[in-house]
Amino acid sequence: MYKVLLFCILIAICSHGYSQDEGNETTRTEINFKTQNKGKFYFYWGWNKAQYSYSDIQFKGNDYNFNLYDVAAEDRQTPWDAGVYLNPGSISIPQTVARIGYYFHNNWNLSLGVDHMKYVMVDIQGVTIDGYIDLQDPLNQFNGVYDNAPLMINEDFLQFEHTDGLNYVNIEISRVDNLGDYFKWDSKKIQVNILEAFGAGILYPKTNSMLLSKERFDDYHLSGYGFSVKGGINLTIFDHFFIQGEIKTGYINMPDIRTTRSATDSASQEFFFFQRNISFGYIFQLVK
């Protein structure tokens, strides 16, 4: 009887040990499928195509204060030319995106980047104007009081663009998921990642403006703030090199835009933007 009992105990111990080893092996296999991003840095560079909502713009100075309603604008992406797009000396000519980030968790990273968009007001367009213009020249054709009156904008009245550029400098927090972790494939050679992000930052545009025949102004100025969200797909090859496509949208509010060389002249506007981005980057382990 004791021999039978001892035999059963030995069988139970061996079976438990085998099951535990099998469980550990399964755990190890599952862990091997889990992407280990924590402690990695990455950077990328790419290009964007942007669209903008209509915007109400207020212009004010010592001798004028008026609003333009439903102003249309477009971007100005440079036509493809390898000598421009791939030349470090012409880095600010195309509409670009650049970012550097750090993974503080296997699925979460924090990054700093610049969206170098270009915002160009459509040169000739009909808008509504409200307010007054009382320039020192009594013969100026635009002097008057306006009460939601129609106005055809032309180059004599206003040229207005942020073309070097709109410059949305922002911090993003991103969630990244490797599909291989869920479908249990080995993604050492190729990873397909889905990403979502929320961002916030400042607007530091270089505004090119000619208002009411005043002297042209074209300088950088801290003008406001913005918020954004984005989603995208990241294809990483050999654990280091990646190409990333993104769709990004956001809100921009600029209450302090410089328009002339006089600090008393300014403009304010707010609008929404929509971006399509393509970028190329590198990811690497710096700290464990």
C-alpha cells in the first residue's frame, strides 16, 4: 500500500514539474512575441500635404480695426525635385515633418517635433468685412466704415501667408501596437505597427504679410498654440529602419500675429488643419 502511495506521489510530482516546464516554455514563447520598445529612441524626417478650414481674421492697428470672415487658404507644397527634397541645404523649402521620441513603455512614447506647414491665403477672393479703416491718406480707396460688407481681396488690400512656415512645434504622446504581438508572428524582420497620438504645442510662424500697402513684413514670431490628434501605420524593417504614414488633424489659435514692422499692428485667427504625412526614420535601443 505504501509503495503504491509513494509511486502515485512521485507520478504527481513529475507531472507537476513537466506541466510547470511546459507552462514556462509557453510563457517564454509568448514573451518572445511581445515587442520590447521600452528604452528605445527614434527619429524621423518626412513631408506633409495640408488643408485648412475657412478662417475669420482680425486685423488691428492705430488707424484700423476690422474683421475678414470666411477667408480661404491653401498649402504650398513644393513639386517633387530630388535636388530640393533630398538636399540638406534646401531643408525648409518643402513642407516637412520631423520628430524625435523616446519609449518610456513598450507601447507608449513621448516625442518632440515640428510640422513645417505652409499657409497661403488665396490671393483674389470675395469675403465679408466688418469694422473700420482710417488711414492717414484721405484718398486711400479702402478708408471707410464697414458693416458686414462684401469685399474682394486683392494684392493692393492684403497679401497674407505663413510660408516659412506655419511651424507647429509640438509634443506628442503616442500609443503604438505591433500587430505581430496579437497575431503571434515573429516580427524581427518586419513589424507592422498601428499608432495613435495626441499633441499640443506652440505656433512659431514666419509670416509674410503686406497689409494696406504698408511695408512688407516677414519674420518669425511666437503667435499662438495648437492641439492635434493623429493615426497612422508604421512599417519597421530589421528592428531599426521604418517608413510611416499618418493622417493628422488639429486646431490652431494664433492671437498675436505680426503683420507689419510696427509692433502696434497685429492680426489674430483660428482654424482647423488636416495633414497627410509620409516619413522615414530609425529606431534604436539606447538604454535598457
